[in-house]
Amino acid sequence: MRVLAIAHNTFRESVRDKVLYVLLLFAALSIFGAKALGWISVGQDIKIVKDISLASISLFGVLVAIFVGTSLVYKEMDKRTLYTIISQPLHRYEFVLGKYVGLAAVLALVTAVMTLSSACYVLVLGGSLEAVYFLAAFLIFMKLLLVTAFALLLSSLSSPILGAIIVFCLYLFGHATGVFKDLPPQFEGTFAKQMLEVAYYVIPNLSNFDLRSEAANGVAVNPLFVVWVLIYGVSYSAVFLLLAAAAFQEKDL
Amino acid sequence: MNAIETSQLTKIYSGLGKKATRSLDHLSLSVQEGEIFGFLGRNGAGKTTTIKLLCSLLKPTSGEAFLFGQNARTRESRRLLGYLPEQPYFYEFLTPRETLDFYGKLRGLGSSERTRQWERLSELLDLKDIAHQRIKSFSKGMRQRIGFAVALVGDPPLLILDEPMSGLDPVGRRTIRELILRCRDEKKTIFFSSHVLADVELICDRVGILVRGQLTQCGRVDTLLGGHVDQVELVVRGIRAETQATLREQAEQHRILEDVEVFVLGSRAAANDAIRLVQSGGGEVVELHPIKARLEDYFMREQARHEEVPRGDVA
Ligand SMILES: Nc1ncnc2c1ncn2[C@@H]1O[C@H](COP(=O)(O)OP(=O)(O)OP(=O)(O)O)[C@@H](O)[C@H]1O
Ligand SMILES: [Mg+2]
């Protein structure tokens, strides 16, 4: 109830914010404009429309997650709207959780709108849609949930700009964790190698959530893999959320 | 049971690269249920720090605070508390109606209760006309009224108000004063900070004076002023010359204003004697004013006395 009240407000705030619509507009332009700009040649149309659509959903979702997420708690501390909220009979973690759920709902809306409109576009172009397309969009959403949890953690620790930079780094490294593992031979036995191996195991591997080529080619995915990715995403998000709540618990406001 | 009880409450702000300051120094204070307590101090004395500790926005460095016997760091204690921050900030994208609804939900009120609450508080604070405008466009006075309404959500028995009258015009100040008195009539306890002495003097049962994080005085307004003899101003008409001569001997001051004469007498007893004398001498008492020692004078003296001692910096 209290968590939902906070979540509802967070959702309302984002939905009443113009930035969201500007981002959505850019996403729409990149999906619908790809053809108009002649990036796509006849014959490969549908595959590439699907691919570009999923890439835009991922990119714009991550932009929302980073820019809204890293200021979620910080903004409330900065603007002191927290004073009258934290002095209410609620646990501090309920506040953190409410903020998270609210932004998650915004992201769900954003991904749903983009997925459905791109799906309609594919149908209008005469293409066929497989379940894997929607599955791919859903896994992108799971990835956004993970990135949001990390952004929220940083939001209770640092300023939005620093936070956004760090989350963006996590996002980049998360898509390229392989480089930490497959190092050139000269790293063998060095301290740097050990550190990078730790990074490999700590930084979430975000390419796990990427089903773009399967979706573009309409290839089915093993359900067990999907379940595993879900567990993977939820665990990482939960850990980040717990850390965020712990960081916020003892904070002087 | 005391509504507020603090024991040795201390707050030292420290942070990376910042010099640690002891903003509140072993504050032990109790506020009884049902009273209006004024918390006085100059800018930076530590009033807001104290209030934030009571509302569990800050963690004390040492010491404890209790609200109705519950440790102020528990959630249960916050159920009993309504808080108006120094400059209340609310979500700018919400309307007053939505704002009160939101706080009602945080307090676990059901939907019909929240509607009733809105009816009551919008009436009390005159919010009906602005119910559906976004707070973004509101003036200080309107925001303060919303802040007061938010503090009253859930009908808590204790109100903690941080400078509730600052930044308001005389009408606004009076509104807030009346609200505070009204809440007292509803048996609420009110703890508020201020540096405007006139406001405190008018409505408080007791005051505490904070100087550089230390409580230097605490007590009833009249006992704090007790050492200073009240004077009484007596305005009379039509007294005989010998009565006038006797009164002039007893009075500390004497003035003649057109058809009346004004005597300032040093005590209540002296004033009583003088009244009898006027009446037996065929004169008429036109007016009688007690001249109280002003809290402001007292405050300035206290302040000066303690300012000489340097602030306890943390080594
Ligand atoms: N977050 C903080 N970090 C460091 N020092 C602080 C912090 N907040 C307050 N202080 C210091 O604590 C002291 C007391 O501040 P506080 O805000 O409690 O005073 P106040 O009595 O409310 O003053 P005012 O009348 O101006 O509101 C001041 O010296 C202030 O500089
Ligand atoms: Mg203050």
C-alpha cells in the first residue's frame, strides 16, 4: 500500500514529464525513419526493421532508466520532498522500493508502447511476427530492470551526473564482459588479470538478455535458457536493490 | 507521559573534508502533553537539527529522543507525529488534493477516510479554491497552508513545526497562530521553533531557548520573566490636587495628557493602593494596563550572556 503510493507518484511524475515524450519521439523516428532514410534495401526490409526496432527499444529504455533512475532518490533529497515522506510512519526501504516499482512501471509502459508500435509497423510492411520477437522485448525489459536497480543504488550514493556516468560504464562493460575473460596471453599470471576476472564475475553480463538476432530471424529459443536469464536478472536486481536500501537506511537527510 | 522527551541528544555533523560541528549539544528537554512549546534560537542555533532528530530524518550522534515514550527512531513514534518542515516542499506536479491523498495513503488511511480528511482539512486551511491546481504555481503562503494540512493528515497527537510563520505576511502569521491554538483546543501537543519572539510570547505555554546547540533556559514564559517586576500604567481623571501629590510620590512616572493623567506604578500592589486612593478622592480610573517585561529583552540578555562562551568545536 505505502510502496504502491510512492510507486504511483513516481509513475505520475514521469508521465507528466515532457522528457519522456521527447525520448519516445526519438525512438519512433529511429524505427520509422530507418526505411525512409534508405538504410534498408528492398528484400532485407523486415529482418532489419525488427533488428533496428529492438535496438531502439533497448537504447531508449536504457536512456530512461539511466537518466530517471540516477536522479530518483537524489532529486528528492535535493528538493527536500523527502522530509515530509520519511517522517511518515513508513520504513525507509519502502520508499526505495516504491521508487523502483514506479520507474519499473514507466519502463514497462515505454517498452510496451514501443514493442507494440514496432510490431504493427512490421505487419504493415507485410512481415510476419513470431513469439520470439516479444520474448526479445521482454528480456530487454528485464535488462532495464537490472540497470534501474543499479541506477537507484547510485542515486542514493552520488549525484545524478556521476551516477549516470557509472551506470553507463556498467552498461557498456556489461555488454562486453567477454573481453575481461578472453585476455591476450601477455596478461597471464598478472594481478590485472585477476582483477579483470573478478570484474567478469561481478559485472552482470548484459548480452545474456540479447535475443535480437533470434528475433530478426524468427529462430525459437530454448525455454530453459529464458528461465535461467530471468533468474539471473532478478538476482542481480535484488542485490542492487538491497544495497540501495541499505545505503539509504542510515542516511542523514 | 511526556509528548517529547530527549536525553543528552547530541548531533555532530561530519563529512568528508568538512570540519565537524557540534550542532546540538546534550539536549535534555521534555514537552508535556497538551502544551504549546516554543523553541527559540537564532539562525544556526540548532533548532532544525533538533526537529530533524525528532522526526528521524537524522541519526543522533549520541543520546536519545522519545515521542510519547516511543523511541523517535521507530516507525510507531512517527505515527504520532505531524511535521511541517522549515520550507515545505511537495511534489510540484501534484495538486493539493492529490498531495493530501498521497500522504493519507502513506499513513494507511482508507479511501473514504481520505475523502473525509480532505473535506476537513481543505475547509480548515481554505484549500478548496486551489484544489486542482498544480503546486508548481503556488506562493509561499499557499505552500505553507498545504504543509500545515499535510502535518495534520491522520490527526496525529503531536505537531512539530519548524518556523511555521517564517516568510508569511501578518495575516498569514495570524492564521497559523489561530490554527496552533485550535489544535491545542483539540488536545494536541505543539512544538514549534521560531526566532520571532512576538509569536512565541502570544501563544506558548512554555519556551526553551537554544544558544549554539545548548539549551540555556526552559520554562513558563511568565516565570522566565519572573525576576522582572511588572509595571502597571494607570490612567485617571478628575483627581484632587492632594491626591495627585500623593500619587506622584508613589509612582515611578507621571504624565499629564490633555484631560487625563498617567501614573506608572512599580508593582501590582502599588497599583491597587493607587486605585483606592483615586476612588476615595472622587476621581475616576479611565484605563489600566499591565506593562510586562518583554520576552524579547530577556532573549537578548540570555543570548548576550552565552555568546561570550566560544562554541564547543569537536577536537
Ligand atoms: N547537513 C549539515 N552539515 C553540516 N552542518 C550542518 C548541517 N545542517 C546544519 N548544520 C549546522 O548546524 C548548525 C545548526 O543548524 P540548524 O539548521 O539546526 O539551525 P537553526 O537553528 O534551524 O537555524 P535557522 O534559524 O537558520 O533555521 C549550523 O551551524 C549549521 O551550519
Ligand atoms: Mg532552522
